[in-house]
Amino acid sequence: MQKAVSLPLPPADALAASDSLATLIGETIDAAGGWIGFDRYMSLALYAPGLGYYSGGAAKFGRDVRDGSDFVTAPELSPFFARTLARQFVPLLAQGLPRMLEFGAGTGRLAADLLLALEQEGQLPESYCIVELSGELRARQQDTLTQRAPHLATRVQWLDTLPERFEGIIVGNEVLDAMPVRLFARTGGRWHERGVARSVTGDDSTAAHAFSFEDRLIPAHSVPDALRAMPGDHDIVTETHAESDGFARAVGAMLARGAAFFIDYGFPSGEYYHPQRAGGTLMCHYRHHAHPDPFLYPGLQDITAHVNFSGIAHAAVDAGLAVSGYTSQARFLMNAGITDLLMTLDPSDTRAFLPAANAVQKLLSEAEMGELFKVIALTRGLDESEPLAGFARGDRCHTL
Ligand SMILES: C[S@@+](CC[C@H](N)C(=O)[O-])C[C@H]1O[C@@H](n2cnc3c(N)ncnc32)[C@H](O)[C@@H]1O
């Protein structure tokens, strides 16, 4: 793995935390006999208590490198994202679904802006629960809610486990891409699982490069079906998503009536496992640089893979849910009325209007988030006479 030499160096305390995480990961590898699956590595790198990227002190979300952040998400980019989602949620709240649940709420920005928008529409949910794996983010969410929507903050509760049964609206933005994936490599026509071992290159013993990939041949009968079906025998690296599929099944088991909306980057199986996508989709984010090295500074950078929306849809259907919509983020937001909302601002007030219009453009543009990001709605027991407005035009369920 090449060193990403142009990336900014972390401060000394962050490097020390990364070294501690690398020690923990190294011990885990030793205890497992010298090799762990990439999913185990990713899980430790992101969620090891107190040290993982999401559970430790990294800034994570923000506008640019100056605030020490690594990436920006739609709710951070513009309140119009939450306001438009609120327009989709209003008729559902009015259908007698007065509870909401958000997975992986990040800084709490989506929760705060959704609650403010729903209050304005006269459709505040009775309760808003957050399921968050990271204690550090939970505290940040509490601060954001207290600052942005102090009068609504008491409606929000944090859950340590999933409720057995939930009726209401579920939302998760960029949560599925943060779930660990397994890596597989087809080389010389044979499938290997690509896992992680201690680095043997010996050029650098610091946390920055303590690990490297190691491929293990797997017997033909253990090759996941999606991979076995890939045509050709050229070399390919790709991912499988047992954890996010399991998550979709758990959501299906829990959702007794209502709708779950997941927004994320990804595609259906046909595109995901296209023979031309030979390098897979694993990507890391550090200080607003996207790069492919998951072993750089464990715990100080985000590691993600695109979502296989067919996998999510099939797992949800297995659990008894219906797929009531799947489309691009741009289509969804336009269908749900983002441009009408933007036009409530006065275009002659350029100081307010131009930054708002720029941010909305990023949410919609094909070259930015509009096409790569998708929205999927998984539902049970909804009133079928009221289809979901966000999928009114350009629904792509048939591609899943
Ligand atoms: C990329 S961040 C997105 C945060 C926020 N939704 C946003 O859009 O800014 C991913 C979030 O998903 C959370 N997460 C990952 N797996 C989760 C799970 N199984 N349950 C709940 N949260 C999860 C992480 O802790 C983190 O808060």
C-alpha cells in the first residue's frame, strides 16, 4: 500500500490514540492466528470503544480542513435537506405515525433541523429517538439539540438497544456506508478473502502503516453467490455487506407499521458487481481527501464502502417489508419540493440566497451528491392510497 504522503499530519495526541488503536488491532490479529477479515478490522477502526473513528475524539463532520473535519454530509451542508425530508414525513405523521427514530445521528444536525421544520408544519412527532453507537457523538448530538432547538430537545431520547417493536418513521443518512464490509479479490481466476495482517514491509512500524492486506484462498463453495455470478475471470476486488443486510433485516423485524428511509451512496447489485468495477468501492476520508488506504492512521480517518441497495431491499423484503421507493437523492428532493422551499427565500437578498442556493445545488447536482446518493423507502402497513411524494417521478425500484 502506497503512503499518502501529501495528507496533513495529525497532532501528537491524535497520533498517540491511533497508536493505541493499532496496538489493540495488532493484538486482535495475533489472537486470531495472524489474520482477521477486513470487516473485523473496519469494525475496530471505526467503533473500538474510545479509540475508533466514530467512538473516539476525531472532529469527523465539518465544512473543510480548517475545522479539522474529514467530510461533509447533506444535513451539515444545508438545512434544506432536513426541511425537504420533513415535507415527505408530514403526511406520514398525519397518518397516525407520531414517532420518529434516527440511526447514526452524527452531530445531531438532522434531528434538530427536522424537529424545527416539523414544528413549523404543525406536525411535531411525540418522540424522536436516536440510536447511536458512539458515546462521543451522543454527547455532540445533545449539544447541537440544546443549541439549535432548545425547546424541542426534551423530545429526544437515546436508545441503547433497538426497540422490539416500532411504529413510526425511521431515518438514517449515510449510516449504511459506515457498516463493516468483507473484501474479496479474484486473482488468477480464483476467489480469495482479502483480510488484514501485520505489515511485513518493515518500512514503518508506526500506526500509519502497521498493517497490510493479505489474501486467503477460499474454497469454491464458500464464494458468496453475488461474486460467483460475476462474469469473466479477470482480476477484481469487491465487497460484500452481511452487516448492513443484517441491519435491514433487524429494521424489518422491528418496524410494525411505518416507513424507513435510508439515504446513502451506492447502487443496485447489477451496477455494484459489474465486471468493469474491478477495484471495488472501499474509500477512506481524511481531512476532505478521499483515498484508498484503510491502514493510514487507524481511528483518525473514516472508512466506507458504497451500499448495495439490492442487498438492502432483499433483506428488508425477507423481513416482511415492502420497498415503496428507490431513486436518486436529486429526484427525491425535487419530488418532495426542495426548489419550492428554496424559493421561499428572497433571491434579491443575495447574502442569504446565494449560499443557500449553492448548497442546494450540491445536494442536487449529478456531479456532486445528486446522482451517486440514493434514497430507499422500506415500509409496512402504510395507506396505499397515499404514495410517497419523494418517489412520484423517477422511481427506480425495478432496478433493485
Ligand atoms: C457517516 S456518519 C453519518 C452521520 C449523520 N447521519 C450525518 O448524515 O451527518 C455515520 C454514522 O452512523 C453511525 N452508525 C454506524 N452503524 C450504526 C448502527 N448499526 N446503528 C446506529 N448508528 C450507526 C455512526 O456512529 C455515525 O454516527
